[in-house]
Amino acid sequence: MLGIWGNEARFKASYFDKFDGYYLSGDGGYKDNDDYIFITGRVDDVINVAGHRFSTAEMEEIVSSHELIAECAVIGIHDELKGQVPFALVVTKLNATMGHFQLQQEIENLVRQQIGAVASLKNIVIVKRLPKTRSGKTLRRLLRSLCDGEEYQIPSTIDDESIIDEINSVLKEHEIGCYKIK
């Protein structure tokens, strides 16, 4: 077995002690009602909002708990005052008929109730789909770059490059990132 050079105890504690009989990979996920397993992202992905550290996985779990949300990605986007603020891109279920404003209010209330006001989402946008790799992982780094208006490279593992234009169109419509009117 490989380990951390000079610190076998740390290696064991980091990867094998938390869940007896299991290896902690650092990836989070869930198993659906049909026993399919979905890897959603890193459990150590955190954002820093005005000095408070929040798990984006925890926020995604809360946002996804809304009955009209099929899937989502929560990322930290740049904010002049707070450093980063949470921002959600959501895919609604096919039967969703609620308006954007009402859906945003309900999701913001869920986050405020379960985490607190400091974790309040900066914005929520509805997208048709999220950018993913061919293996199904959401490309959060790409989303952060798009939302912050930064340069980005299209990952070779992306399943469909046309999603970038779709996301940029939504960001432009909501004046987010490089599309923000100053």
C-alpha cells in the first residue's frame, strides 16, 4: 500500500479511519432510488464568504432538495465586498411551472433556514443543463471562470462544447460576470 512519505499514520487517518472498511476518496455523491450511483464533486470544495467558509456540496444538497430542482451546481463567484458569494445554476424538472423570481425566493429561504443569512445566494439562474465531463462530473471550475468573466480552457473531457454558449447566453441575460453592467 502507498502512503504519505514519513507519515503512515496520517495517511491511514486521512483515507481509512473515517468510515470503517471504506476508503475516503474525497468525492461526494449519492445513490438514487434505482441504485445508480452519481458522483457530484469534491467534498472539500469550499467558498469563503466574508471570512465564513461554506461547503458548496452542502449548499447543493439544500438547493437540490427543492421539489422543482433536478440538479444544480453552487459555486463561489467574485464579489468586491465579500470576496466570494454563492451562486447557483439550476436545472429544473420538466414539470416545473413556477416563475424564476418565486423559485429564487424559495431556494434562498431554504439556504437561509438551513445554513444562515451569511450564506445567502447572490443569484440563481435556470439553465437547460450543466457542463459535464463524459463521465458525468460537473465542470465547476469552468462554471466559475464563465461566471467571473475569466479566461478558460475547454476541458478535453467535456461531453458537449455547445453548453458553453448556452451558459454564456444565460449569464448575459442576467448580467453576471463579464456581462455585468457597471
